[in-house]
Amino acid sequence: MEFIDYYKTLELDKSATEADIRKAYRKAARKYHPDLNPNDPVAEQKFKEVNEANEVLSNPENRKKYDQHGKDWQHADQFEQARRSQRYGRPGGQGAGYGQGSDADFSDFFESMFGGAGGRAQNSRNVRFRGQDLNASLQLDLLDVLTTQKRTLTLNGKNIRITVPAGIENEQVIKIKNHGGEGKNGGPNGDLFITFRINNNTAFKRDKSDLFKDVEISLYDAVLGGEIMVDTLSGKVKLKIKEGTDSGTTVKLKGKGFPVYRKENVYGDLYLNYKVIMPKDLSAEERELFSKLAALSSKK
């Protein structure tokens, strides 16, 4: 897999702060976002690289490994384990206490892990390494995750069929085991991590499995009561408005929200916020009627 310089991808240097990384990521993500670059494969690839760079550099632990080991950062734990083995388990080393091996010894061993020359390269054939984990992102609309569905991803020329569970959230990451980079020397494959980017192009606001929506009602319905039809994600619903309903009143429609992730046939709630719309451009007759109402109200 070709090495990608994550700092270069985000146009940063190694001294960048967490705030610098966040700012650079937002700028680059906007620049290469597929919605702004339709049918542009170069921008699409750049967008993937930007997301991958952010996922590594925004994680302090992963960033530390990346800074120390570069393209081999995902093998950092294995390197450390091998180093400890060299120091504590060296054949003929009388238990090989800490500090027995020189830095040169370890440097040679480190090199041999990826096929260094000489006898050490021969020894490396016996060391199994897990493949690199891979990162990918999948763009979906909110209505796409209203139900569970199948999707096919193409990664490194291979088609991967995945199940997208209903109710998955924006920026949620799922792991597909053994679909990452190939292992070395017979080691296991890495895993594939997919980040979901959910575009909400509906009139609803989402908070996990609950939905929120503003609904306009007339002054007359608010004062006298009435009935209205309201759109939900599962169809229209007829609602009764109570007499004397204030603007800002919230009503809850139980079970009319979004699917709960990984819970079949379980849904959140829909909260409707009533906004009373004041009448405009009153006719002379309407003004007269409102004046009479005002007069009657003042006598109470």
C-alpha cells in the first residue's frame, strides 16, 4: 500500500496542535467534498485521504505511533513486543536482562522485520505480522438508513458487500474484520473501518433515535382548536390541536422517530414544536372583528 504523508495531506507540519488539525481537516474536507466536486474521481480520492489523515492525526495515541514509525505505525505494538523479546528473550543471554542488547542489535532486528539483508532477513521469515487496518468512508442520505440495506464498496479493486444497519449515526464507525491489508509472512489480515457520513436532507432534526420538527399552525387553530395533517417519516398523521395552544408548545408522537440502532422494530419518538403564524394583510372586516375581540377581552 502506497505510503501517504498525513501531515502533507492536511498541509501541516509535525508541530501542529489539535486545533490546527481540526481546522485543516475542515478546510480540506470542504474543498474536496463529493457534493462540491461531482463526478470528480481525483477529488473523491483526495477526500478519502483527508478523512484517513484526520482519523489518525486527531487521535493522540495513533498520532504518536505514526510520528515514531511512519508508514509502519499500525505495527507499532508488534515492534515494541519484538523489541522486548530481543531484550528479555535473546538465546544464550542468561535471561537477557534489560539493557543486554545494544541499540545496533535492535536496529538490525527492526530492519530484518521487513526483509533486511543477511541472516537477519532469514530470521524475519518466521515473524508473522498482521496486515494494516484500512479506513474508508461511505456517504449516505438520512432516508438511506431508515431501513437496513446492503451496499457494495470497492476498495483496492475488490468489491466488499456490507450490511448497513438501520439507525446508524453520522460519523459512526463500524469494523469489518479481516478486510484490511494482507498480513505478512502468513499473519492475519487487518480490519476495515468504515466511517459513515449521513447527510440529513429532510425537514427533521435528529438526535440519535429521536426526531424534532417545527410545525406551523394558524392563529385560528391555536385559539379555537382544530385538526392538521403532519408529515412523518412513515407517512402523514392527523393531529388534534387543543383550544388555546401557545406558540412553542411541544407534542410527542411516540414511536414515530428514527430506528434504534441494532434493535429491530424499535423506534424513537417524534417531537413537534408548534409555531403559531400570525395573520397578515388583514381585510377591513377582519380588523373590525379583531377590534371587537380586543374590546370584549378588556371587559373581562
